[in-house]
Amino acid sequence: MRQRTISDFFWRDPDISDLSQEDKATLLYFLTSPSSNIIGCYQVVWMIAAAEMGWTKDQLLVVVRRLKAKELMEFNDIGWVWVKIWWKHNSPGVALNPNSKLISHAKKQCAAIPTEWLIEFGKSLEAVGINTSAMGYPYPTHGALDAPSHAPSDAAPDASSGNTQTHQQKGSDAPSHAPRDGGGDGSGGNGYLVSGITTTTNSSSPEAKPVVVVVIPDLIFPTNTPQTERDAIQAALVASGVTEPQWQSILDELTGARLHRTIDNPVGYLRGMAERALNGTFIPERGIVVAQQRAAREKQAKHDDEMNRALKDKQLPSEEAMKHLPARTREFLSKQMTEGHAK
């Protein structure tokens, strides 16, 4: 697990000293949350964050709204939070220096910030001495008048045409090619946030503005994974700074490990693997078998689908062709042909 350092000035900070104990505890939580990242602007799952505080979601949101009113935090309905006192307790020079090892992760995390916060968040970085131009901060073009004069004009999609960015989850629970009957081997998917950008328009209006929709590739979970756990894993991976192509292999490694022993804190276990991935020390072991078994099931499912279509079209393979098919497929076809003759 990561270590977070909180300055003892926290207790004498004029902006904090007159807060209630609930407000102070909540600020401390978001300064040290397991979902936090290196810039202090990240996404949480409200139900999980509340549970970690020992509250309900509604109880937590009451306090968060108070902190927002005091301009100590910002938040939105889909779980993004911005801890505005973050740089009082973390070093911007370490995380955002263009020569830092962390800068690539910081830039990815800045790029994921909700569009409506980008300009104000960039100004907050300038206020603590960060040269946002040097670090490649993604100022939206439509905010160029409000952004510092050296903010890069090409760091984000062309917002002069009204582009806005939204995060979207895929509607299906699993990829269309994934088998639906998998067990603890990684079948069953879920949609996630931040990945390739697709521009769409509303054709019903000739003056419609393009919308940048950010869609995450599906992850494939064991089908018995509770939704709350899927959400927690989503939040952990989004906040980790690990690149999306590594997410499935990390999840597969967790799945493989759970087949061999009980893991009481699967999300914490996954965070540890994500940290190793960031450090370049993550080497898949048990997850390789999980991925291979899933690939084998998908290949077999594809064979079965093809055979079903052939049967429906009366295009049965010859005996010679049958010899080259996998044993399971031959058995399947023989059964279908026998049933067809019986009819």
C-alpha cells in the first residue's frame, strides 16, 4: 500500500481549524483514500468510499457538499473528486516536474479530469508554481482566453467547435465474443472509463456540436464477481495510472490467485499489482493460465457457432473435413446429425 504524508499544519490551517470533526475526517479520508492518485483529482465509487468511512452514501455526500461550499473540495455525481488542499500536503514539484519519473502518470491523470474542471485545475497548478506548458497540461482550446498565455493550444480535442467530453460505460455486461457461461476463469465483463476517443454528432440538428465520448474497453470478470467489487476494481485501476492494456492481465492475475487461496482484500491485492506494474516489476504468473483458458473457450465457442450456422444452412462438413475438427466439435456435430436423421 502507498504511504501518504499529512502535514501537522492540517490542524492549524485557518481553512480547516473551524471545521466539524466529520468535515476534518472526510478531508483526511480524501487526502489518503486508496482510490487517490498523484494529482488529487480522481474518481471514487461513492458507496465504497462511504463504507470505508463507516457511513452510508447519503451521509458522506452531505459532508462532501459542505466541503464544496467551503471551496475545499469539488465533486460531481459520477464520483469525481478534486481535493483543493492537495498541494498543501503533497509536492507538486515531485509529481509534475517535466523531468520527473511520475510525469507520464500525472499527464494521463490530468487528461482524465472532467472537462469542466480543466481550466480551473490548470490555474491551481500555476498557483503552486507549475509550468503547465512545459508539462503538457491538456487545456481545452475553448478556454484559451481563460488559460495562461503559454497553455498549449493543441493539448486537447478542438473545442472551438463545441466539443465536450463525457465518460461512457458500455451497455453490455460482457464483450459480444466472450462466453456467457464462464465461471472463476475470467468470463463476464464490465465497461470502464477513459480510453480511445470517438467523436459523435447529433444528426437531428444541423447545428449540433460534436461530442467527444470516452469509452473503456471491457474487462472480463468471473461471472460471480459482485457489482460492488467490480466497481471498486474499476476505481482502483482508473486511479492507478496503469495503462489500459495492462488492466486485464492484472485482473487475470487476481482471478488466478483466488483460485489457489482466499484473498480477503481483493481490491487491495489488485492495487499492489498495479503499483508493481507502474514500477515495471509486475510479471503475470497464474493470470497467464486464466487468459489461455478464456482464449480456448472463446475459440471453441466460435467453432460451435460456425457449426450451428452450417447445420441451419444444411451445409454439413464431409467425413474428411470432420477428421480435422476438434474432438468436442466432432461430437457436437455427430449428435446434431443423429438427431437430424431421427427426425
